[in-house]
Amino acid sequence: MFIESVPADIIPASQHSIPAQPGRIRLQKFITCFAIGGTERQFLNLGKALDPCLFELHLACLGRRGDLLTELEASGIPVSEYKIKSLYRPGTFKEQFRFAESLRRRRIQILHTYGFYPNVFAIPSARLAGVPIILASIRDTGEVWTPLQRRVQKLVCRLADRIVVNAEAIRQRLIAEGYCQEQITVIPNGIACSRFQRNRNGAGLRRELGLPSHCPLVVVLSRLTRTKGLEHFLEAAAIVAARVPTARFLIVGDVAPVDGDAYKQELERYVFRLGVDQRVVFTGFRLDVPEVLAEASVSVLPSLSEGLSNVLLESMAAGVPVVATRVGGNPEAVEEDVTGLLVPPRDPAALAEAICRLLDNHGLASRFVQAGRQRVVERFSLERMVQETERLYLKLLNGSRLRVAGARGGTQVRGSSHGMREPN
């Protein structure tokens, strides 16, 4: 969720600085909005890191809002808004036709949508507009979806050439639900590892929050939404506090629009009922996540549902031992008893035991830190994610051109218009 922005040294020149070139691939990417979240940050970082000599990038959204919008505007990448109140109102169809006309006018060659609402809104428009290649993204196992949403998304995704998921767990879930396995491609999240180099010398966060200078900090980086299981973390915090009285607990994140302030207020009341109101701090939204992680003793992800968590990757890159629930793609990020600890969801006692194990055993925590950093660098770098995504785009577009050439009786030539071989 809290992945940092792409470092300047690995960002190509911004898209608007590259003049229009006939040979560039016209790529349209579509997202709900630009709120702070894992999907939104991955969307933006990938867009900024794609090779601008290969791709002419266009962005679109359902709501031009969110804390990441300022960063997007500073990058110079253009973004269009298709504002709707519901997927099922008459006005939505008008916006879908407007989007289809934009795709035709810009002669978009690839559409890539991110999440349920963009999938359902944009994919039918792209088919109507005759876009050659359409990709959907599904980035969680969908426990919060209604049965109707599952059916609608499955129907719409049949119109896509490929479904990109960020975890093998999501792929397996979709196959079990009847999706075509050949249609699904797994490209795990990638982070800019250099942003999370550990610096243990500072204590600025503790001073800012009025905490003891050497207290162990147990940190959750998360939106305040029910699927993150934060009430179970608070119950675990009460157990840990009884065993490690010096420990303090931070929940770093803001409310999610779907829950509003109600869930946060429930959590704040629960802190008092548990008697840990002097030990738990709700910091709200923060942009200085590397600095927060630099002072963390343990990073905890108590989710009930998850795709592939950026927070786990960021924590391991920052050299923080992690405890996570055994849900979704968490076991793909955290190798149990090698790079961190996994516990069942909704089990505060198991969560507390794992946290105490790391606080009490510095040797174990240190081993997890070393193995975790290595795992992230080898498997979850931003560079790797960008390369795999670019290869997929080129492979699908090249396949489309070969099909068209074959239908017209033309000569089939392997490779793209950029002189690159078709990826495997």
C-alpha cells in the first residue's frame, strides 16, 4: 500500500517531453482514482518507469482525486477523467461511449485496466472501439466482492486478451472460479529497493510522537479498512503489552473511503476497552514511510484478505522483520520461518506470540532481515516488474499483428515494429 515513489535515477524522461512518434505504441491505462493504496502506487510507478521511447502513455480514471494526484501532475503525464456515480446508471453508458471515442481518436493499441470498476467500465468500451489488445488487472482474492460483482467481472474479463494478477494465489482463485488459466499472467509487485535502505541512527519518529527513545515499535502500515483486520492487531497488542511493557504500537494510515470514519472510531473506542490507549498511536496518513520503517522493530500485516502486499515487500527491503497472516499472496512474499512469520487470520493470540518471538529473539529477527532483503531484491524489484510488463505488452501486440497479417495473407515477420524480438 505505502510503496514510495520511483527514484529519479530509474525514471525515464517524462512522457510529455517525448514528441509524438509514429513508431511508439499507444498505451492507455485506466484506474479508479489516485488515493494512497498499493494498486494506485504500482499504477503510477509503472507508468513513470515504462520506456517512453517505446510507449506513448495515456492515463484515465473514474475520479480525478487522491493524494497521489499531485505527484502525477508533477510528472507531466496527461490524465482524463470519466466521472460516474454508479456502474449501472444511464449516465455511465454516455461516459463509456465518450471513452470509446477517445480510444478511436487516439488510435490506442493497448488498454490496461486496474481493478473491478475500471475493468467493468473500460473493457467493453475498448472492444467497441476496436482496441487490438486489452488487459484487465485483478489484484486481490476478492473476499469483499458480492456474488453479483464476481459474475459481472468474470463476464467482462472474457472480453480481455489477458488478465494480469500480482500473486499466484489470485491466479489459483480465478481458475477455481472458472477463468481460463491460459488467459492469466502473474506479474508480482515491484518496489524501488534503494528507497528503503535501513538507517538505525535516527529517533525522530519517537520524539515526534512523544514516545520513549528506546521503546520497541510494532508497526502496522495500512488503510483503516475492515479487511485489514486491525481489531485483531489491537487485541494482540494488549497481549504483547502485558509481556513487553516497553513496547509501543503504531497504526500508520488513514481511513478508506468505503468505511469512512466509522471504522476508525470503532478502533479508537476498542483501544480504551482493551486498556492500551497509552500504548497505541494512530498516526494518520504519512508520506515518510521509509523513515517510519527505519525505526520499526516489527512490521505486522494482520489482513483478512490480500493480494501481494507492498507493505511486506517494503518492510523486508527496509530491514524490518515481518509478521503476516497466512492469506492471499502473503506466503509468496514471506517465506515462513525464513524471511518472516505467518499466522492464521483472526487469531490475536498467534499474532501476539509471533510478535513477542521477534522482540525477544534478536538473532532470529536478524536472520529474517538478511533473508528478507535478499528475497525482495531478487524477486520483487521495480526493474523486474517493468521489464516483465513491457515484454507482455510487446508479445501480445506482436501476436495481434501476426494474426492480422495472416488473415490478410501478408508475410508474417517475427518481432515488433521496434526491432525487438517477441518475448517468450
